[in-house]
Amino acid sequence: MTPALHLEGVTHRYGSLTAVSDLALTVEPGQVVCLLGPSGCGKSTVLRIAAGLEALQSGVVWINGKTVADLDDQMPPEHRDVGLVFQDYALFPHLSILDNVLFGLNRWSRRERRDRAMLMLERVRMADYAPAFPHQLSGGQQQRVALARALAPGPGVMLLDEPYSGLDARLRDAVRDEVLHLLKTTGCATLMVTHDSEEAMFMADRIVVMRDGRVVQAGSPSELYCSPKDAFVAGFFSELNNLEGRVRGAVVVTELGSVPSAGLPDGALVEVVIRPEALRLGPTKGAGDKQFATVVQSRLLGRTSLVHLSFPWPVRGNGHRLHLHARVPGVFLPEPGQVVSIDLDLSQIFVFTPPDAAN
């Protein structure tokens, strides 16, 4: 199957700053791929290169098997068969909603253009607003119109640059659900930029995590969450408790006890990251030889409770007591000072070589 979008060997610099370094990326037909990473990691630059909004400096860009950019020739954005939706939606304020969607439809007759525009507005549930103007719409409604306009010409690839960043949390959840279903219904290959890991996991068939212009790890949401390559990737998908440990045979010895060593060499100093979900809290009675901790405070976060825990020993000899966070499903609010037992879910604990040792 020919990829809908493929970039190979792409490097891009702004002066002395390397924004993207030797990047390779593929989006298959009908697939949603999310570029995930912190601000300044190069993900929006990749999107702009694919769109033709940034001149290619090295490498090649193919769309549906056709070379659209290399060092010899670069096709302009309007000829690349891509749809674009940006953070600010970029609707024309002086045009009605219908005329905004009609704007990019130049290949059909007037009647066909109108029918196509109205069909797309119906798909995003905005047909009733066709005579209105952008300033009369809410942020979520403007986002739907921008998507309808981008999809109306039937592009082979859809490019989304943090399209939900201007929406409040509840509206963002609703809109991205609608957008995902629409993209899957149309079968349009999609490359989306986001810094929100939950959004990436919700939207993507495949996530590409970037850092400093490079791909750190790529895979399905479950692969990246359950098998992160390093602490940077693990930390993008949840809060982490960080400990140091020493490999002793097949285990790593930590303040919380022993965990599997992940095959790292005996005697190595390693980084142990523990998701708050890995700390299972229970009563002290009948806890046997489990570890114990004192509750510092508890906070209800809606679907989960976050419990701050203090342990009766200093960390790394600095005199401060070990402080960890546990996340518990539902309402679980032990009082400050209460002592609880700790059981570890090893599937939520990862062992890595420290970054300085790896370099």
C-alpha cells in the first residue's frame, strides 16, 4: 500500500538552531498519526514542511506516492492535496460560513460547489449556520467550520496543528470525539500535532514522540504507554515518581523494595520511574512485610484520588524524607497522618539507564 504521506531524511534549521534532524515519518491511508512532544521540539515544523509552508532544506516529501518536495523542486501548498486546520482556525471574517467552506472548491460547477459545501457543513452539524459569520460562532463551532473547509476538497492528507488548544476542557473532549469519527468516516489520512498526551492517545492510531527535533519513539498508544523507551517518554503519558536504584542480579534494589532489573548489568546505578497508579494503598493490619507510608494529604480529582505519601527514611542521603504520589480510582481520602501499606503494581514501574550514563 502506498503511504498517504512519507517524509524521509528531513532536516530543517533556523539559523544555528536545528529544529528537525534527519526525520523519517509515514502516515498510511486512513491512519491518524499524532506528533507529540514539548513546545519547541520541531513537531509544527514537520507539519509545515509537509504542507509546503516551509521550504524543504534536505530530504524528500511524498504524498500518495508523488514527490511534492525534494532539493530540485517543491510543489506549492495549494497543489499538494492536503487540508490544513491551524490553532486559530484561520476563517475569513468577511465571508459567511458557507462562503468560507466554498473558498477552496474551484474544481466543480457552482451547483456542485454549493452541494459539497453544504454536505460538509451537515457532517460537522453546522449547516444551520451557513449564513452566519465567524464572529457569531463559538470556538467549538469555528473549529468545526475550519474542519469542514479543509475536508471539502477531499484532500488525500489532513494536517492538524493543535486544533483544540483554544477550547475549554469539556468542549475539547466533545469536539475531538466528533472530529475523530468524521476523519475515520471520510478515510482521510491525518497528521496531527499536539503536546497533550491524552489527546494523542484518544486520536491516534500511531504516536510519534519527538524531542529536540528527533523522533524518540513511535508506536501505538498502548505500546508507548506500556513499553516506554525512556523516562522522557514515560513522563509524557503520566506523572512519575522517580527513584534511584542499584542492580543486584535480576532485581533493582530501591527504597520501596526490589523490582525487576530489565536486563541491565549487575551493579549498575539505574533510574526507576513509578507511575502513581503503581502504588496500591491498603490497611496496615495484616499487611505482613509490605512497606508502610504516612499520608501527608489527599485530594479528590474526580475520577481518581491523589494521595501524597511520606516514607520514614531520607532520600539519597539529603535528609529529606521520601515523598511519593499515589493515584487511586474513585473516592479514597485517608486523613493526614494515617499510616497505609504499599503494594506495587510492577507493570507500572520502569527501569532505565540514567540519561547521563546513556550519553
